[in-house]
Amino acid sequence: MTAALKIPAAMDMSAYWLPYTPNRYFHEHPKVMQSAKGAYYYDDHGRKLFDGLSGLWCSPLGHADPRIGAAINKQYQTMDYCPAFQMASEATFTLASRIAKMAPQGLDKVFFTNSGSEAVDTALKIAIGYHRVMGNASRTRIIGRERAYHGVGIGGISVGGIVANRKMFASMMMPGVDHLPHTYNLSQMAFSKGQPTWGAHLADDLERIVALHDANTIAAVILEPVQGSTGVIVPPVGYLQKIREICTKHGILLIFDEVITGFGRLGANFGADRFGVTPDMITFAKAITNGVIPMGGVLVRSDIYDAIMAAGGQEQAIEFFHGYTYSGHPIPTAAAHAVLDIFESDDLINRAKALEPVLENALHALKGQSGILDIRNFGLSGAIELDPIAGKPGLRAMKVLEACIEGGVLVRIAGEAIAVGPPFISTPAEVENLISVLGDAVDDAMKLS
Ligand SMILES: Cc1ncc(COP(=O)(O)O)c(C=O)c1O
């Protein structure tokens, strides 16, 4: 028998099944947000909470910027929807061009989706479709990585590497997937500032996988340049370069899943720019609309697009049987244009870059504190690894989150880690306060056993 839920009389929580949330615990310990402005949320206890993870990594410009609201409203008055198939709005073309201009050279085509999960599944389809039209129909295998999060589509969970996301759905997994090892090694890289120096050799595992399956069966490798959802796992120096070289050598496409790292989080337009490694496709979502309204997409190398067009048959025939009712929807398109305008006018990527050392210094100042096994950071993102409570996985992290809320900041639980990724509009003092509250919260949570 489960205990009766203590649902506050004022709020009926019975119908809403919360995503990626321990629902039973939530009903006992609800966290209800009421409004958001700038870098702060306001909850139902009247608390002002610094948004230490930019929503879910999706709101780098803070909340309720009137320029985004005005653009959405104007678009609503002008055209609230345009059929996504067989027609398009002009602003969707200009948005695609704008995103392509921000991307590494050669990634000139954009396929719009509504989320990161859809972007991932779209990229996997493009990879397999491309090899097929190139006469390499045997190239169907996709290589993901342990600890990867690529959303919740069937493709995304198959190439993803988080066991909790996979085990319940094992029978639905896409066939023909293999995984690279993750690069996290506490004994070799604890308390690294920025990229760990150990671990580039882990990329060589791709050669082992190629030897096992044969290159002619492999369509693509998909990786997050920095693994965000499993707690900001930063790639070792030289690792991504090696992966790129091995993919190129064997004719395997490389997809960077930049749903978190795209649009400035790493102090550059894309992680690809920051690491100096150009993939063949980039998935994006989240920050493109500042989280205001759903949108995602895939940046694709032109010759991949050209090959699929060339194989399209008669001119009136559809070349690629894929798309969403809301692909390139005019309202998120208008929001995205406004967001990119703000990135430019407010120099936000440089502001994120300038905050990187502030976050790094504040985080690493926690080194030596009881209960903190590791501290890592890259760009305007970072995490601390907690010493878990024996036999109670995730409880320490939950208690840290709750103590942070008491202290006036929001952070994100990532397994036994706590992740932070403040908005680009934050002040240095706000970033320092975020980490100081986090340190106190760990002290509080260490009193539990
Ligand atoms: C790297 C990565 N890919 C895909 C996704 C899925 O995005 P969405 O939740 O928009 O489907 C996420 C979400 O956090 C992500 O971090």
C-alpha cells in the first residue's frame, strides 16, 4: 500500500503525470513555479529563485524579455500557422539561412523540428537515407556513447547511453546500435578545470567497433560534445578530434548533438566551433527560442542534402519522406529571429564567455568540501559530483536541490551530480552567489545519512 498523498487542498495534483520527475516524491514535496522575469523564478512560497540552469538549459537570455514576446505577438497577428508541407513562410527561409551562417562552414541546410528528441531522430534518418542514396544501403548501424542523452524518441533512447532510459523499453530499441565508452573517470580527471588531459585514447574504441562490425555497416556516430544531462562530462583534450579523424577515414558521418551546447553555452555559436571539430550534422533546440516556445532542428552538410535531392526522382516527387506538422512553424520562427537579434544586439555569447572564469573559479573554490567528489566545468556550465547516501541513490542530490531552493537558487539534479548553467545575462555576483548557496546546500545535505 502506498501512503496517502499530501496534496495541498488548493491544488489538484491528481491528473498531471510529471515528466522525468519522481511523481510520488513530488506530491509530497511539490515545487511549483508561478512566474519568471530576467534571471529569476518566483515560486508559490513567494521565494525569488535565481535560475541556475537557465530553465532546462534552454533560457540563456533569462525570462520574459519583451522583445521575444512582441515578435511572437506580431507574428500571431500576421499569420498564426502556415502548412509545413508544400509551403512555407518567408521568415522560415531567412531563419534557416541565419542559423546556417552561424554554423561551421559547410553545414548549410536546416531541417526544422519541434524538439531535441525529434532533431536527433531526424538526423539519424538523414544519415541512413544519405548512405542509401549513395549506394551504401548496408550502412545502417549507428554508434552512440555510454552516458549519452539524445532525447526520448526511439532513435534517441537507442543511441543514448543512460540505462534508466533504456531498460523499460528494451524491446522497442532500434536494432544495429553500438556504443562508445563514456569518457568519465573519477580517478583520472577529478577536479579538472575545463577539458581533462586524460582520455583521448578512449576515441580509439571507435576503431575497435569498426573492426567488429565493418565500416560498410556503419552510418553515423552521434555524440554530445559535452554530455550535459549526465552531469557536464567534458571531452578529454584531443578526443573529439580523434573521433572526427576515425569517422572521416571510414566514411562514417559524425553528428554532434548540440541541443544543450548550441547557441552560446560553450562561449561560441556551437560546441563544434569551440572545439575546432566540424561534424557532418548538428542537432539543436532549446536556446534557439530561449525556451519560450518549442523548436529544434538539424544542420546538415550541403552535399548530404544535394545527394538526397539528386536521388529524388521526378521533380514533383518528395525527396525525403519526413517532417512535422509544426516544422518551421511561423511563431517559433518569429521567436527564434528575436532571440538571434538579442544575441547580436546584447553581445550575449561574449557575455557567456566572460562569465566562464567566474563560474570556474567559484565552483573550484568548493574543492575540499566534505561530500564533493569532483568538480568540472566548461563554457558556462559546470557540475559537482556528490558522495551519495549509501543505499539511497539520488537522495543526496534531491536534498541539495531542496536546500538550494531554500537558499534562493535553482540547480539541476543529474544522477549523483548537481549541474549548473546560469543565464548569459547573469552578473558575476549572481554566479558567485549561486555557487556559494550550492556549497552551503551540500553542507546541509551531508548531515543526512
Ligand atoms: C543533448 C540532448 N539531445 C536531445 C535532447 C532532447 O531534447 P527535447 O527534450 O527537446 O526533446 C536533450 C534534452 O535535454 C539533450 O540534452
